[in-house]
Amino acid sequence: MNSYPPELLVQLAPRMFVGGLDPPQPPGEGRDPFAVLSYRLREALLNQRKVAIWQPERNKTFQVVIVDKDVRFPPRKLVPPDDPQYSSAHSPLSPLTPTSPLYPDGLIAPIWVRKHTTLVPSVFVMFMHIFEPSQNAPHSPLDTGDGDHEREAEERMRDNELCAEIAQRKKSTSERGVKLTVVLLASRRMLDNPSLDGRLTYIRRQSGLDPRAALFVLSPVSQAEIGDFVRSLQEALYEPALEYYTNHSKRVRRKRNRHSQAGTSYAAPSLAGSKSAARPLRPEGWTVRYEYKMACFAEFRGEDEVALKHYQDAYSTLLLMFGSTAILPPRTKRWAEAKVLSDCIDLKVCPARSNDSHHRIHCSSRYASCICITMSTHSHSHSILATCANLQTSHGVGE
């Protein structure tokens, strides 16, 4: 298992990006209370859900990735959105893109999973400080009130700067369908300020934040209260995360349906200077891609039964590809990649069915020493066993 790409093995869970927290520094006496708060928030967020191959218990928690608040997402397509050819352009990882590692007939690259686990989140939480004027001495009866106007003017200027920064991040997250939530850090004294509600309303509207679960305020609190806040934050953002992965599934399903209706391979563009035409990915390969992607997005949502169905469909199609040297020539680079993908699907499917009462078989196939597949009927099991045996014989595996 050490030779398998970890991206293809780990259990998938919703990803939350968290930006704006200070670098980790152990809290000490006399430290700034906001530095202590930042440190404790990092600890609480990162401990919510660890990366693992399998966790049988599902709960509404995210796997958190701490990022710079100015982090940039990878491009969705090779051309910018304002390009006239954007609608017909392809992803940098598509087998139809000549610069893709999958060009022209690859299936799934580990970097595709990595994109959805470390490069693009389902929700983005940004911690920021709301401006607080310095606490001055009591006013003199002789004051003309100009000081209050100056403070209000400075507050509005700082709030506008904050709004501009939030709006810029909101633009980038909206382009990817990612929910943006802002947590404003404020002192306890600021929480009692009667002007706070008005400022929060102004910031939310000017920055274009959603009306629900998009703006929170947090002051330095105890460790226990931080834990309560993190749990509340995750509960509020879990539904938007599920919606994000559901939208991805719908998009992939539409592509799969269009491909099924067409029933032909996509034409892969040739590389500049190439003398021979590129051998495009066969329809079976596109089916594997679509089924595997829908399985991953269902796994992100915690819908294990749906994910299992798509993983099994992808695996069944892989078996058909392995059975035809015309579709997948043996001992080639693409054959080896497909072998790794099928092994990893088996390793992901086994835990999902470990407590199921259905029949479990162990099949020594032509590409793995021992794999585990769960089938619903004995006849299906015998069919897979026969397929494995035939593949071993035809490709000389195990001799």
C-alpha cells in the first residue's frame, strides 16, 4: 500500500479553508489576547477531523486546511472567464488538454483528488479584525464634538477597507461556488458598543456577503467556549458544503449523460509538431472518469452507499477495459495507471462494506495480490472470479 498514491486511498470529507489566523505561537503570560485566541482557534479547528484511510463514524465535521487569506485557487480552465472560448475550453487536467498529464487517453490522476482536498475548498472561513478606536479619557465639557466625528470618519474608512478586502475574496469564491464566511475578531468592550450592529450590517451589505451564516463576531474567550464556537461554525456551514459537492455531482452527471447519448469518443487535439494523431480516450475510459468523480463527490458528502455504487460501476468498467487489449494495451503506462486506480478503488470499497451482510469475496486478480470486492449475489461473485482468472491467463500474470 505504500506505493499507492495517498490521494486515491484516504477517506474524503468536506474541506474547509481557514485564512487570517496568525502563525502558531504557544500562548504565554502577558501575550496579546488575540494572539492567544488565534492559537487556540488553530488547535481547535485542526483537531476536528484528521486525515485517515477509514473512519467508520460520520459526523458533521470538516477537514480543515489553514491557508493564507490571500490564497489563490487553481484555474478552472486554461483560458480566463472573459475569453470568448471559455465555454468550450477544458480543464488543465482533462485528457482533451494537450498539456494535461492525462493527455490523450488517461483516466484519473491523483492531482485531481488533491485539487479538491488541498487546493479548492467547499467553504472558506476568513478571520479578520474589526477596527476599534483607542479608548480615550472622558470627554471634557468644553469639547466641541469634533473628536467624535473624527472617530466615526476613521471607523467608516477602516470599515470600507475591510469591505473591499472581503469583496475581493468573495469574488474569487463565488466564481468557484464556494461559500465565504467572515469571522470578525473584536474585544469584549467592542461587543458592548451600541454602534457595532450598524457597522456589521454595513460591512455585510457593502462586501456582498450572504445574509445567512456569512458573518460572525468572536472575542477572546476560554478554551471551552472556543470549542463551542467551532462546533457551531461547522454546523452552520455543513449544508453549504454539501450543496457545493452536490453541484459538482450534477455537473459531472450531465457530462456523463451527454457522453452516453453521443456514444463516441471525444476527439483529442494533437500536440503542436506531432506527426501522428493523438489516440483519444475511449468511451469506456470516460465512463470510468465520470463514475469515479461522482463517487468522490458522494464520499465528500458522506453518502457512502451512493459512493459505493459509483465506485463499483467504475470498477466494473475498468474490468471491461482490462479484458480488451485494443482498449487498454497491457504493460503500458496507461495500463499501469489503471491498475493502480482499480487497486485503490478496491481498498476504498472494502471498509465501506466491512459490516455488510452481503457476500464478500477475495479475488487474486492479475493486478493485485489480494483484493476485496463486495457483491450482492453469488452469481455476480462467480462472474468476477472468472473474469479475474481469464485476465491472469491472457496476460501471463502469476507465471
